[in-house]
Amino acid sequence: MPPTGRTKSIQNLVDKANESIGQEAWFDAEQSLDRALAMSHGRHDYQGMAEILDLLQQTRAGWNKRAYASRAAVRVVDDEVEDSMEVEQGRYLVQPPLVGADARRLRLLALAGGVPAMVLCREPKTQLGLIPVVAIGPLGAIRTKVKPPKDLKKPPVKWYRDAFASLAEISLEKINPNHIASRKLEAMLGLLDTIPESGMLHEQAIALCLESANEEA
């Protein structure tokens, strides 16, 4: 049953998303769920948001699985990201002279085109020989440093996956532990906008939805 107080229009979006998920139409599902999440958030329907975030996690996991299923190597991008750029399924590493904002633009281009692609951005190597990886979103820049792969021109998938996980972990520092659950949730939604590939952040957001619902009660 839909959560108490959910509007018919929101439930229609959730039903449409469930149908799309059943067909593995991840792009259509994400569009419906993004709208449903924003509408439920505006109504402070935290129970409803928890359900929608669970479906979003499934949807984005489907996107990620397709991106990682590509047999192409990680594509290294250092040329200007233009709106006319053809984005293909797979994994991208954006590197200098490009910056985090370029990586975000590339990810949004892939999403708008319904292309399952993951985009990571790295910055110049530090004096200690580490590689900063960065993501840009509503809360500003999220940055962590990781050991570089043997060949930055041909980064292996495991390094790529681990760098994403490290970025998601460090992003939790943006959450003020002294805030109430609903304010933490606001920040967590910003993190999900920044690193939507992270299943862990979705799980954290769902937990905060349930805490926020208890606060309201």
C-alpha cells in the first residue's frame, strides 16, 4: 500500500517507475522517481521518500551495472565537454585541464541522453604522489585522495570503482552530526545529487528518512 497521505499524482509516478524497473528501462524509471522524490520531499512525506529512494537505488544500480558491463576501457577525457558531445555507454575519467564541473556536465549529458555512463574526475597528482578525485554538487566540492593506478592513461576498473567508493565515504563529512535528522536528510539529498552512483549514500538517506518520520511523529 502507498504511504498514508501520498497524493494520487505521486503514486502514479511511483507505479510508472515500478513498471519501468520491471522492463529495465532505467532512464524512464529515474525520471519518474526524481519527480516523485521532489514532490514527496515538498510534502515532508518521509515514509514515502524512503520507498522512492529504495527504488532509486535499484534504478541507479541498474545504470551502474550497464556502465560497468561495457567492454570498452575507461575513457580518459581531457578535451572540452560540449553539448554536442556523443556520450557512449561505459566509464569516463575526466582529467586536467578539465575540472569537476566538466565531469558533472558530462554526467548530466549522459543522463539526458539516457546513456548508462559513470563519470569520475581527477586532479593533478599531489607532491606525495596521491591523486585527488573530486565531485561537484549542491554542497560544493567533495574531494578525497587515492593512490594512483600504475598507468593513469589506462586506469583499471577496480581502481575506478574503489575511487568512487572512497569519494562517497569522504562525502559523509558534509553531514553535521549535531543536526536533527530532517536537516541531515537535506544535506544527504545534496550528496546523492553529487554522487548518485553510491548505493551506500542511498542507504544512509533511507535511514534518515525513517528517522525524520519518527521526529515528525
